[in-house]
Amino acid sequence: MKYILYARKSTEDEDRQVLSIEAQFHELKEFAAKEKLEIVASFQEAKTAKEPGRIKFAEMLSFLEQGKAEGVISWHPDRLARNSVDGGKIIHFVDRGLIKALKFPTFWFEPTPQGLFMLNIAFGQSKYFVDNLRENVKRGLRQKIRRGEWPGRPSVGYVNNLATKKIEVDQTKAPKIIKLFELYSTGNYTFESLANWCRENKLRGFWDKEFSISSVHRTLQNIFYLGLMKYKGELHEGAHEPIISKKLFDKCQEVLSDRGKPQKVKKHNFDFLGLMKCPCSAAITAERKIKKSGRTYIYYRCTKKKGPCPEKHFLRYEELYDQITSFIQKVSLSSQDTEKVLVELDKEENQAKEQARVVVQNLKNQLIEVEMKLESLLDLYLAKGLAQNEYTHKKQKILTHKLEIQEQIKDFEQRGLSWLEPAREFVLSLNQAAKLLESKNKTEMTTFLKNIGSNHILRNRQFCFEPKKPYDSVAAACGGSSPNLQFSNWQGQ
């Protein structure tokens, strides 16, 4: 009788203790020589048998169907099949007489009803082992997630510490990831420009791959950098250290959302378009007029796309520019004065930290309450008082609130009261206004005015808007001189 020799070894976990293909061939050839079996063909495969579709296995069955052999030698039945489809094919070949003998060094088989029954049991055990292993692996992954441990490869900016078996911050890549978020949050960078920035600054992904446009997009939406993990649609708190703040992450999401909206193609690149609206709520447009003298003027007017408009006046570009720079002058602070104010803020910081201790304790008490809410929510879910989707939604909401409290605590402990950092940012923005007057960058002026106020209107040839606090107070008090800033008044607000 002619036999086929079949050996298989996959890279899956359950096959780690199985002999290598080379070792299987060696053992099977010795077994064939001892039993005086004629081998006419050999097939080897490095693929899991969990699912049907193995190429060499199909070639072996075709070889048997052509009558070129009548028997198969393999190390164990689980080498032939670990799924019901492939196991059924072997049984069917035995029933049809295409396989007259199956030889295993570790298993006995005869083509009798009893032998077929035992072979069925062996294939069933192999499938049960795979199914049970799969469930054990899933259960292990779920448990790791509950402990806050990510079961796979961490995001770029983190590394797996094999010694401690924990995820740690990559001190080389993490600062670049933070800078990537900071650049995008300004709204001045596209995905393509950031991908180029990654190449210039040697920020690479896994396997030393360059950051593509899609990689940048995925990175900017990755909540892993917040210390959170999303597994099978459910949000979990991670044990790894967050490398960006929620404030910065949310700002990037706002920019992403705005970028996703359809943008109108501009026919002309007139300055300050998109900044103002007419009192009738229609947009303000600009047009170029050429006088008989040959001189060119730019005028701003209502588009009148919302119906009849009472505004009959046109505003020349020069007048609009003077009005805009006049307001920016009111909220500007020279670099010299900026340095003085920042020094005073640094002096107040230590005092503010002392005052913040009470606030931090209150926040920690809130954190304990949030933890209790999470436990109560889990108890309610386990008692089948909540559906899966409702539990997931409520848990995500509580975890987000918990993250916000933790960031507030961190902010107070590291920098004192929460007004200090906004105060610094405010002072620097006033200095930015002074620099804008020097650079005369119209695009940055437009962005600055949008950031510090709302409801920008062109009414009766006058540009007006509602400045945010405390820009409104500074503009009203200064009138063009350097502001006398009293930031201690911010405390408690």
C-alpha cells in the first residue's frame, strides 16, 4: 500500500509544544521504516488548522482522490484537522475507500466502525481544544483590559517594557507626538504638512515606517494618548501614563470637525473675508473697482443673499484695515511689558499653590464619588438592570468626567490655581497682538479676531464685534496704552 506523509506546524500558541516540521518528518520516516510502509509523496504545511482552506491539505486530498496513494501517515489526527470541515473530509474519504489506512505514531486507527468512531472523537477533541483555547485567550484579554493593560502593541510614543511588562512613555517619540498635536491644534497645518514635519523630525511608526497622511489622521484621533483605551466599542481607563491633556485633544477634534466641513472655493483672495457678516446675517463679500483714473480700490459689502438688506454702504479696504488695527492696538502689549507681567505671575504662583490645596481636596472627594458611581454602574449592569449599549454609554460619560477631574487635580498640584495658566496665555495673546501690528499679517489678524471675540458685524461702515472676557475690559480701559493687568482678580472666578 502506498502512503502519503503529511506534517503541519502553525505559529499559533497551542502548537508551541508540537514538534517542528523537520522533527515530524524525521519521526514519521523512522516510523514508516519500522512498519515497512512505502511513502510515495510528502506534504508539509506551516499554517493553522483552525479554519478550512489549507493549500497543501487540499493537494493531498486531490492526490488521494486520483488514486496515487491509499494511506496517510501523520504525527497525530490534530495535524490533519482542527476544524469540523477538514475532519469531515477525512472521514468521508475513509467511507469512500479513498483512504484505506491512517497511521499515527501516537494514535491507533483502523478503517472499521469503531476506528471511525474513535477518529471522530480525536477530531472533536482537537476542535474542542481550539475552541476552548480561543475562549481562554479572549477571557485573558478582557481581564488585561479590566486591569488597564493594553493587550497588544501600544501606540507610537509608548513602548512595552519587557522587564516590568508595562507600557511606558517613549522618551524619544512622545515629545514629538505632543508637538504633533500642538501644531495641528493651531489650525494652520494640514495632514500633508504634518506628515512632512514627521519626516523632517524623524518621527517614524512601527517597523520604522514613515508617517503617512492617514497615519497622522489616526494619531490625532487616538484616545490612547489620553490614558484611555477603546476595546470592542467600550471605553476603559488605561494604566499607562497620558502624554497629552484632554484640553489639547479636544481642541484637535474641533479642528478636525471644522476641516471636515465642505469649504467654498474662493475666486479671489481678499483679506478678512470670512471674518464678518452683515446685520441681515448674510455674508460680507469684497470686490475690486477700477476708477477712470486707473486706480484700483477694494470695497466690502453685503452679498444680499438673505433677501432685502438695509445696509446700503460700501466700506473701503483701507478704512476696514484702520479699524481692525485700531482695535488690535487697544489689546496689544509690548514684549518688554509682557516680560514684566509674566515675572509677577511667577511670583504669585507659589502663593496660589497654597490656596489650591483646599480645592484639590474637594476635587479628590469628587473623584472618589465618581469611582463609586462606576462601581454602582457595574453592579447594576451585572444584575442585568442595564442593557449593554446603555451601560457602555453611561460608563463612557463617567470615565470622561473622571478624566476631566484628574486633569484639574494635576493642573492645581503642578501649577496652582487654574487661572494661572489662562492668565499666561492671555498675556502672551496680548503680546501676539503687538507682533501682528508689526508683521501686518492679515490672515493671522483674522484668526486672532475670531479667537478673541464673536458676532463680527459690518454695520454702517463700522466693524464691530463682541470681545470675550477679559479682552473687552482691556480694550475699554486701555485705549491704545499698555494695559495695567491685575491678574490676582481672576482668583475665584
